[in-house]
Amino acid sequence: MQVTRRQFFRICAAGVGSSSLAALGFAPGEALAEVRTFKLAQATETRNTCPYCSVGCGLLMYSLGDKSKNTETAIFHIEGDPDHPVNRGTLCPKGAALVDFVRSPNRLKHPEYRAPGSKEWKRISWDDAFDRIARLLKDDRDKNFIATNDKGETVNRWLTTGVLAASAASNETGYVTHKVVRSMGILGFDNQARV
Amino acid sequence: MTNHWVDIKNTDLVLIMGGNAAEAHPCGFKWVTEAKAHRKARLVVVDPRFTRSAAVSDYYAPIRAGSDIAFLGGVINYLLTHDKIHHEYVKNYTDSSFLVKDEFSFENGLFSGYDPEKRSYDRSSWGYQIGEDGYARVDPTLQHPRCVFQLMKAHYSRYTPEMVSTVCGTPQAAFLKVCETIAETSAADKTMTIMYALGWTQHSVGSQMIRTGAMVQLLLGNIGAPGGGMNALRGHSNIQGLTDLGLLSDLLPGYLTLPRDAEQNFGAYIDKRASKPLRPGQLSYWQNYNKFHVSLMKAWFGDAASAENNWCYDWLPKMDKGYDLLQVFEDMGQGKVNGYVCQGFNPLGSAPCKVKVSNSLSKLKFLVIVDPLATETSEFWQNHGEYNDVDPTKIQTEVFRLPSTCFAEEDGSLINSGRWMQWHWKGAEPPGDAKGDQEIMAGIFLRIRALYQKEGGAFPDPILNLTWKHKVPSSPAPEELAREFSGKALKDVTDPKDPTRVLVKAGEQLNGFGELRDDGSTSCGCWIFSGAWSEKGNLMARRDNADPFGIGQTLNWAFAWPANRRILYNRASCDPSGKPYDPARKLIAWDAGAGKWTGADVPDFVADSAPENGMNPFIMNPEGVARFFAVDKMAEGPFPEHYEPFETPLAANPLSPGNPMVRSSPAARVFKDDWATFGKADKFPFVATTYRLTEHFHFWTKHARLNAITQPEQFVEIGEELAKAKGIKAGDHVRVKSNRGHIVAVAVVTKRIMSLNVNGKRTHTVGIPLHWGFMGLAKNGYLTNTLTPFVGDGNTQTPEFKAFLVDVEKV
């Protein structure tokens, strides 16, 4: 079956049935001029929740890369989830700009350290950061832990170190953070719900 | 929220006060628009500013910032004196008939039991009369002079329309118009919803403002009804979840509370919290406290928690006092705190009084920042010119800045304002070497544990025995943690009525908190979340948006705590015989044939308890009913009373002008040195209030380019009258000063901020949006907490960001 380019487009326009001709190998010999398909059609769609306010709007995030091991995924578009009962696809001026938060030039990329009296950051490795922080915390706890109060009552608290947790973090992060913090006896512990 | 976002569509009247949902929660506000369009609902806004919510309201009334209790107390007085209350509801579902102790009194602005030295109350007189049968005494006729109804009526009789107008600056006609509109919802088949936010919480009497709103709703019978309720529009996306999980100085997960020093006896600790019913036939669900607590300790400490060691009771830190954020920064300033960890928190901008926060941070030995973005707090030591004028060489704090993932780069659940636990999925890798928060916590914790294993040290037992059963210990998976807080059976859980019947087999996930036990056979990290991940799978990830009853409850979308219940106290949407007050909006009802409560929502009740049993709807309270009289639960007293903000333009509290002790809250904690930092009206004559803009989210979105473009530069809003008096034109730069510091910003001169007559004097308001700082893509600006006072609510210690004093001048 020989078709000219013009005829080919006419067949395609007639519907899906005709365009399957192309799939069967009846493509024109010449290169096709084609309207570029939507990028979203090839993107991986992931469902998420807006991290800003507490309406909890459903999001659709679109990324290139299919999440396989040898590809890097990068989110290039975020929009409201039309199936979500609350936001029904809409987003506010904050949610609509979320991709600029994910890809903000001010995202932190590496662990950094500022020495006492210094005017600058220095990059350090995760291992060095964890080791040094663990050492500082343990030394402070060992030195200042209060097992009993003046009346001899068991109180098992540590007051010289405090923790602030993030109310935009997930429940899973919050739960594990609470567990760790209380196991050490910390009382100076809050999240943004306090303010 | 007692209700949830979509349920707003079921309302007849929306009162937005102490919030600005159209601006701060736009996609939730659409349900107000829905109610207006499809139910002919009306919207009333009461606010110091003519906000974006006010712009689409049916009626707007102005109010002076910080005077909301006076306004709402006036509403209570109006409803009582005009007999516009839901009589059946008030009589049956509230404590209105309960008799109060004879020793309780209120005089000259103070309740009984005040100690001026300690600035706090002995609350022992704030309670009900208890009869010989052990139950609270009641008078169902509501005529007894000591019954809650009569005491409340007397208390709020002082809140006349004249008094409201004097204190609030609201014109009397506007106040009465709001009262009339609200009063219409006292009809059994009408409801009002109250939507509030930080405009109520961020006051030295914030908790009592919210209580006053709740009392209005109880008088009208609007709690438990579809389209009703008290609806806190929370701030951050998971501030509800972190509160539920108890990440606050005095809490444990699920609103369990940490013990005090004196609570050395485990049994007594439990008994105090497992309240027995105060009336016959009531459930008093907290009687199960022990089950929740023991299951938590099993989740945290596993086999190490046993009946013999009181489930590791001694391993929990005990409190000699509260260690909230303000207390910690006070202690830090005194050199009593060495280390601090900020996980996704920017206290240099979000704690009050920047200069105090900055000085305190400078006294730390080490500070650990975990954040996806470069926050101001992470660079508190760095000189950023006029916006952060410090000398780094003089600050000896070691600072670590650890990059974490953001929402798009992780799996997990967040809880929205409507208590929906919604799962989300990872869509990309984080930039650079950034790690997830769980991995970072694990990285620090496992190293500390290894050090204790190697070296020993102070009380290592809880650290060494903390459960950590993760496939990859250095990176606990969200699924593992979610299953842990939802809970599982450690041994077979059997039916208490038939011990041969196994409800859940050992090792299986629990279906809900009804299956929790206090014998160590169940583990559950947060009892109110129980059932979110059952043997049916991860219910938080459900995505069926079907609404078969057409009333917006979508029970198969995600999971709502508790027990997938969408509207709290929903038993109260029915009359005592179990019929819905409004049959057209049936949420649940008693089905006599089936012998159970059924309907569009999960009943907030014992499912098979017939109405004739006389169990009342407020099953968490030992009374079985809701409280107008807060007994001993609130720092300032059982009935909310208006007190001025700590910085007020008034010389005295107009409700008790003769008592200087009660100008501002007599029960708020003020640190010694902070009294001197409060400004007075002679130098700082204008009322200031802070707020958010729809284009920005705190100090976070100025790092996002589009948001930085839409609101690039710091501004303040002032009314035309004040602008004229000060010779300020729109676009001028102005300096706004408080007694703690100053900011410079562009002046927006607007009709939206009105000047009011307060106590016979013209009073002006300055509006201060809070988004700018010295980090980010937007033009640098001043952190607005440069201006705010270091004082918090007497109960929650939430800072008074919403009402303080400033002066304004053209630069």
C-alpha cells in the first residue's frame, strides 16, 4: 500500500482504526512532520500531598525517567489532583509553584560545618557529621543527665539539649523522632504547633 | 477540625474569626463558596482587617486585635438574653445542669484561688459538687443558682453590646447584626461552622478565645452536626500529625501525657488519667488509658517493657515544669542549654523577639540544623547587614547543617486539618547528598547507641533497648514506622466476652484501638492512629472518592483518625431518641431494627448502645456531656474572661477597671527580664498584628522563584486615617518600631484597615505580613519577630504574635 504523506495524514485523521495501519508497517517512506506530543504523556506520574498548609491538597507530580535504577528522575511539573475530594484539581499560588520549591537553588545539597567563631561553612561527610554530633550529644547527656531530683525522686531527664521537630515532616519521621528524643530523656522538645 | 474541609459544604452559616481562610487556605475555602452557591449559606467575617475572606463575605464586622473574648462573650450574652439557644441540646448534651462547688467565685476580674506571687491559681474550687453516690450533682431544670447555666448567664451578663463596642471598637450595630445572624442557627435544623486559625491561637489568652467560640457553638447545638463544629485551620501540612504524635514537651503520642516528678507511682499515674464517669451510664473512654499507655511502651521498648518494671515507667523523663519553646529559649539565654537540634524549624524567624532568640542561640555550644533549605536559623551567626547584624567571630557555637529531602522525595503520610491521614509517594531523588529525615535520625541515634554500648554512660537502658526492628537499620522505612504506630498483636488477642474467640492472631496488624490490651499483648505507637495500617493494608493510601450518601464524607478516601470517623461527636447530630436533628442532613441515626447506629459516618459512640441507655454523646469526657464550665482544665479560669494583650493601648481592662492585676491575663507566664521589654502606649500607640499572604508560606516560599516574584518585597499595611496623620503615602518606606526593635518596609496605605473607637479613643492598627528574611530569592527583609513580645498563652505558651504595640514613622 503506497500512500503519500498527505494521504497518510488524512487516514490518520479518520481515526484510531486507520492510524493502526501505521503500526502494521504501512508508514510512508518519507520522514514524518509530526505535532510534538505532550511531555506529560511520557512522564511518570506520582501522587503526593502539598507540603504547605493543612488543607492537604492532592498533587500529581510529573517526572522524566521511569524510576529504573540507571535513570535519574527529575520533577518538571506539579499540578492538583482532580480525583482529590478536597482540592478537586485546584491549587493555590503556593501549591501551583511547588516545582520551584523542589528545584530551588537554595536547596541544601551537602552536609556543612561552621566552626566556633568562623565566618564560613565547610563541607563535611555524612559520617563525620554523624560521628561528631553523636559525640557532642552523648558527652552532654552523660555530663548533665538528671536521674533523681532533690527529693530523691526518679526523674531521668536531660535538660541541657533540646530538639525542635518539623510539622511539615511526615508522621513516620515524627514518630521515629519522638521515640529517639524521649528515649534519651529530653524534655525541651516541641514542633511548630507550639508557635 | 471537629469536622473537615468538604463538610463545610453542609453548613448554613460560616463564621470566620481569628483566621483568613480565603487567603491562607484557599483550596479549603472553596467549600465555603460551595455552601454559599448550593445551600445559600452566608459568610460572616469578624477581623481587624477587611481581609480576602471579608471581601467575599455577606457581612463584615471590624474588631480590635486581641479583644475576641469580649466579642464572643457578648454573643453568649445575646444568645442567653434573647433565648436563642438550642434548648434540648444544651439541657441534655452539656454540663449546663451540673452544680458547681460553693467555694467557686468570680470577683473583680479574678476567679477564686488566685495567688498573685505565683501568678497562678489554686484550682481546687473549680469543680462540680459531688453527691454521696460519687456522681456530680445536677439540676435538670437549670434553675439552681449554682448550676453551670446560671453561673454562665451571670458571668456573661457583663458583656453587654455597649461593653463589646467599648472593648472591641466594633460599632454596636455591626455587633448586633452579627449576633442576630448567628442566633438564627439555634434552630435545630440549622448549623453554623466556625473557622479559625492562628488569629485566635497567637494571643496570651488564645486558648480561651477558642473556648469561647466553642461555647457559642454548644449553645447553638452546632457541635457534632454536619456543617457545624469548631474548625481549627491548622498551619503546616502535618502540624496536626505532629501534635497527634505528641511532639511537644509535655506529651506522649495520642494525647497521653508525661508524668510529673511527684507521680512516682505508676498505678496512680494511670488512675489519675483514667477518669471514672461523673454521671451514671456514661462511657468516659479515657478509662482505657492504661491500654493505650502499655501498648505505647511495648512499641517503644519491646520485651524490655514488662508488668514487673511497670512497662518501663521510670524510663520516661518526668517534668518538674513545662519545657516549651519559650522556656527553652529563656533557659538557653541563661546559659543552661548546650545543644539544640532544629529539624525543619526556623526559630530565629518563628519564635518571638528575634534579639532574644539570637542571643540565646549564640550561647549554645552546638546547633544541628536538618532542613531541605538554607534557613535563617542556620546562619544566625552570619552577618547579613541590617537584617542580621551580628559579629561571627564572637559567636562560639558549632553549627552543623544537614540537607534533608522534601515532600516530593519521600514516601509517608501527612494529616490534614480534617484529621485525614493521607499517604504520599516519592517522585524523585533529592539533590546532591541530601538524605531523608528518618535516615538522618537513624544516623545520629545508632551512633549514640553504639557509643553507649562501647563506653557505657548515664542511664543507657532506654537507649539500648529502644525497639529498632528495621530491615535496614540505618534507614527505617516509612512503611515499617507506619505499621508500628498503627499497632499489632504480640500474642493472640481474644474477645473479652468469649476468650476462646481470637480477634487478631499474634503478629497481625490491629484493626483499631478497641483491640488494645493492657497486659502487654499488643503494641501500638499512637493509639488514635490504630487501624490506619491493618491486615487490610495501608488504609491511608486509599483513593476511592465515592460519596454514596451525598453528604461529603468519602469514608474510603485515606483514613481519618480516630477509627476513620469524619465528624467528631456525631452522636450529637441526633436528638436524645437517636433521630437526626435535620433529616435532610442525616449523618448517623439509631436503627432500632438493626440495634445499632448507622449512616454516612462512623458513629462516634458505642455502636450498639440504644438511646434509652442514656449514654451521652461526649464520650471522652467523664461527664458524658460537653463543658461550658472547664473545671480545672484552663489556667485562667473555668469561664473565659477578657483580658487585654500584654501590650495594649488601654490603661485598664474595661471589664474590671479598678483592678490593675487583671489588665492582661493574670495567669500567663512572664519571665522576669521580659516585663521590661513590653512597650507602653505612650511611646508605641498603635496596635500591630502579623499575618500571612496567599502567595507565601512563612519563610519557606521566598526560596521558590515564582513566589518570590509574586510578592518580592516586604511591606506593611496602614489605614488611610493613620497614613494621613503621619504624612505617609503609599509606596513610602516606613520604620515600624516596637520596644524590642524595628523593621523598615514599604507602606501600603489601604481602606482595608479601619481605625476604631476603642474605650472612647481613636485606635489605629498596623498590619505586618511575616514572610521576609535574609535568606532566599526574594529581596531581603526584616524578620517580623524582631518586633514581637516574648510572652505566650497561659495554657499552651503559644506566643502573642497577633496583638502588640508599635510606632510608625516615615523613613
